[in-house]
Amino acid sequence: MSYERTSITSVEIRESSGPHTPSQKLRVYNKVCFAVGGIPYSMTVTGVNFFFSVFILEVAQIPPYYVSIIVFGGKAWDAVTDPICGYFVHRSPTTRFGKLQPWILLSAPPACAAFFFLWFVPDISDEGKLAYYFVMYCLFNTCVTCLHVPYTSLTMCISNEQKERDSATAYRMLLEIFAVVIAVVIQGQLINVHRPAGDCDEGGTTVAPDNLLLQMEFYMIGAGILGGIYMICAVTVFFGVEEHPDAIHEDPDPFIQGLKYVFTHGPYVKLTMTLLFISLAIQTIQGNLTLFLTHSVDLGDHFANLILALLAAAIVSLPMWQFVLLRYGKKTAFAAGMIILVPIWFGPLFFGTNLALAYVLFILSGLGIAVAYLLPWSMLPDVLDDFMLKTGVRKDAVFYSFFVFFNKLAVGVSMGLSQIMLGIGGYVTGACEQPESVGLTLRLLMSPVPIVCVLIALMFLWRYPITEERRKATKRKLSAKEPQNGYVIHPGKDLHSSIASTMSYQSITTDL
């Protein structure tokens, strides 16, 4: 499950709510067309985060140390491409289709192609495969960023009314959750058809070449289906959403100057470190989940259904966490969600081949993971308001850019270190059954490592100074200072993150 939201651009939105600005109401059709644009990123990134490491280990049969280079290097490149893409989006000319829409449409075909060939196994040496997958992984990350950056910026250009944008964003949030389920259902179920899951056919010790070919074909079928959905979504956004480019203006503030503000603001540093370590914990589990079920507890045949159970629990628990958030505040809700995970994640150290217990642990994990994914992005706008109150200026794009950077860094570090540990643990490339040391290594990656990361995250969250009382006081003071004729906001931040703490499904149901 991946919610690596937020894309950064160097553009600024100025909205005027004056009497001369015509109201831009959105029909349900336009909101749905906009919302489907959130599917491609969530869907493909989820597929990659869950299954790519497994694919290049088991089907492409690349040594774990090479895999660590691919996934860490690719994610490092992915973190760099956001501000680069934002710069070029900002500098691109405004066409009759707008400034952002051409990026969304034209980046889709190469993104789909790169995603498809990411699951192809070339008949070359291990070193050649290392180069091939590194290039394809970086190309995919670049192309999907070229859709996601302008798409998230498009939020502020679809209407000049906050209520309409909030409603469209609520649709988007729901479809992004749906996209995660799509990726797991389609790729997970197809992969499960021919994956040996720790048992070789006919008593062999390695996977037969014919089986490897069948696995690759089914990976590519899944990639083709997801790629087709990706292209349909991009076309839908292009033709179903009207962009109002007159809202975009140049941001006069230098980027480097903003850095001095960001990394001297204590609440931001503490929240960012909390995000980094909770992301390390979750991404370590996500990246090793399939291998753990296969080689540690002999439940590899059930991995797709167990992942779906986790996602279902996370989705169903959202109303409960909304109640906790409103009743006790964001910081308390975030801490409670992380504390729940600690005893649950001791389970992988001890349980064996017990499917019922596995479902219990996955469902309980979904409860904590839901809040750990959503709350940091809901708390970041509070940090921005606190910064605004203290300094009188806004540096939203800089704040969000480094928040995204550390989130993506956590993915790369967790996936890279996991592969290094598998190599040290004795992972045998091409073998159906791995040594017991590999099973133990996977247990360590699924329990002590993420638990330590959660505890460190809790330490930083404990030092996070913005309580519910301080947040409300900041809002009151800013409201008293807010100008009456409009406001300025940067679209580089993911808008559904900034309103996640207050939005309800009412903005959707009122349209129906």
C-alpha cells in the first residue's frame, strides 16, 4: 500500500474571491473525471512497492545486492525528479488545453510503456539485468512524476470555489484507495497463478525455466491491464476536466532562501523525522511481506488475500480514527495508531503456519497502518500555519518538497537495506526453498526492525510541540489576520493532504 502523495511545483495560486470573479461550479461528472486522475500513481506505485522486489528476485533472478542498487538508486532518483519536474511544468507555455493538461496526457504513454517493460526479463547477464532494471525503474519513476506533479497542481485550477475543490478532492481520495485495491487484486491474483510459493514442481530445488516464463507472462499481463487503466484515466482527466490557467502566477521567493526557514523550524523537523521512521517501518514490512509469507511461515499461496484483508481493515477503520482525531486531537491519534503496531508486530517472530492467526495479525496491522499513513499529511498544514504565524511568510512548496523527499527516501532505504540483509542471510537466487537463515532474516525484517523504527518515531512525535490547543489557537490568530479579498496558496502541496483532517464524505453524498 502506498500513499506517497504530494508533488512539488514552483508555482503559486492566487485566488480572488471578489465580486468580479465568476463562480466556477463543478458537475459531478467533472469531479469524477478529475478524481480518476489519482488512480494511475496510487495503482502503479502500489504494484511496484509490493511486487517489484519479489519479481526481480524470483523471476528475473538477480542477486539481492544488485536488487538493493536498483531499488535504492531508483527511489533516490524518484525523490529528485519532483522538484525538477515542477520547475519544467512551471516554465512550460500555456496552450489552448492549459499549462498542466498536456503534461498529464503526453506523459501517460511512456509511463505505461516503462511500467510494462519493468516486468520483462531480458536474456542477458546479471550485470546487464542490473543496468536494464535500473534504467527502466528510473524511467518509470520519471514518467509517473510527470503526471503526478501537474495533476496535483491541477486541483487549484479546476474551480475558484474552495467548496468545489474540496468535494472533487474527496472523490479523489476515495478513488486512490480504490486504486490500491485494484493493484493488489489484479497483480496479486495473477502472480499467484504460477508462483511456486516455496515449493518446486516435481521435487526440484530450482524453478523450472518454463515456470519462470509463465510467471513473467502473468506479471506482464497484470502490468498491461494496469497500464491500460492508467492510459484511460489520463485521457479522462484531459478531456473531462477544464483547466483555468489564469490562476497560475510566478512564485517570487527563491528556493534556497526558503530552506533556511524550513530546517530551523522545530515542529517541522520533528514531524518530518516522525514521518521518516514510521515510513521506514511500514515500507520494510510492505517490501518483505510476500517473501516472509513464502519462506518464513509457508503461507505464500495466501499472500494476495492477506494483503487485501490488511487493506480492508485500514479502510474500514478510517471512521474510527476520524472519531479519535476529533475527540482527542491529531497528535494523540497518531501516537495511538503507532503504539497499537508495537505488540502486533512482535507476532512475526513467533507464529508459524497458522492461517487464522495470520489473518488476525494482518487485520490488526491495518488498523494502525491506516492512521500512520494519513496523519502526518494531515498534521503538516498545522506546521505551515504555525510557521506562518511566527514568520509572516509562507514557504509551502519547500516544506512539502522535503516532506516528500524523506518519504521517498524511506522507501528506498528500507527496500535497499532489506535486500542487503537477505544477501547476508544467504538468499539463494533461483531456489524454491531458501535456507532457514533466510526465514530468520525475514522474521527480523518483519518484527524487530520496524518496531525499533516505530519507537524512534514515537520519540520524535513526543517532542512535537503542536498540541490540539496550540493548533486551535494558531487558527484563531491567523483568521484574525486573514485578508478579506483573497489568499495565496501553493499548489505543489497535495490538497487532499491539507484538508484530510476536516473533510468528510458529506462533500460527496451531497452531490448524489
